[in-house]
Amino acid sequence: MKKIIILFTVLLLTGCGVGTTRNSKNNSQHHNIYMNTDSKCAGIKRVSKKYKETNPKDMLEKVDYCFIGKIKNFKDVEIYENGKIKTLMSISIESTIKGDVTGDIEIYRDGGRSGINEYVNYPKDTCLDKNKLKSIPDKMKESCYIEVVPDAYFQAKEGEEYMFFVKNKKQMEIYNDAYGMLKVLDDKNLENVYTNKKYKISEIS
């Protein structure tokens, strides 16, 4: 019982989501705010970001690559800067809209999960309090994880198709988070999962 109380206290302090996806009114537009109801989530941090370009046509001009592809698998996660997390994805490209890229490609997406011990052992400062995470009982540390995600985020799935907008900086990465990763609904339509806004593939390509 004592361990349960300790864990519950930690969850409250670190801000783990305890609800389902909800709508938040922001600038007269509804956004799906990502929540995590998994009992193994020991903390979630949403990192605030500003997104200048949110229209696919505007983003197309800013990126190096744009293509439709399927997520094969999530390969790895990396903790960076002040404890942010990004996830490396393997993508099978199905059609190219901009840039010379074919076959399979690996790209990073901002946001992801980390084991508690790995996060606590990160040598730099973190956006989740390490001391509070250390107070979790060792057995629970082994089975639980934490999440750090950007504002515009949703839980993507292996085997699903998306239109990806990709910048090639030091590494290949999704541009503008959920705005740069539109779900393919069928052979003509796309959806921004974060805003629920629909687009025509033909209008972008």
C-alpha cells in the first residue's frame, strides 16, 4: 500500500496524463491534446513550441523532402538537450512529392518514451525532475517509463501511412511535429490528427 501511495504521489508531481485525448480551444481552433492513460507511465511532459507554418503548402516550401510512406517500426529513442526525447522511425516510402528519396528511410520524430533509469542517468539537466523519479521504488522503475512530447503530438502506429514533411538538418527529422505528419485516410485524403483538419493529397502534390 505504501508503494502505491508513493507512486501516486510521483504521478501527480510529474504530471502523468490521467485522462483520454481531449479537445482544447486555442485561437478558436480545437486541438487534440495528447494524454497517456497507461498505468506504466510514471510521468509525461509536454514541451511548448511555436509553429509558424501549419499549412501543408507553406511547409512544402520549407522542407527538403515530402513523401507518403508507411511506418515499418520504431527503432530507438534519444534523449537530447534539456531532457527532451525523440524517436527514430523506419519508413517505407510509397510515393515522393518533393526531394530525391526512395526505398526505406530513417527519420526522427520529436517526442518519445524512455525508461526511468535511462532518463535519470542522462548526464545533463532534464525537464522532468530526476529526484522525484528516483523516489519511485526500484521494481516499479524497471517496468515503468516516462514520456516527453511536443505540443503538437499524437501516438502514431506501426503499419499506418502518413504524408511526411522532412527537414535534413544534422539528421533527417519531421518538420513541425504533428503538422508535418499527416495521416493518410485513403488514396485522396489526409488528416492532421492533432487538429482534425482534412486535406486533399492532390492539393499538396
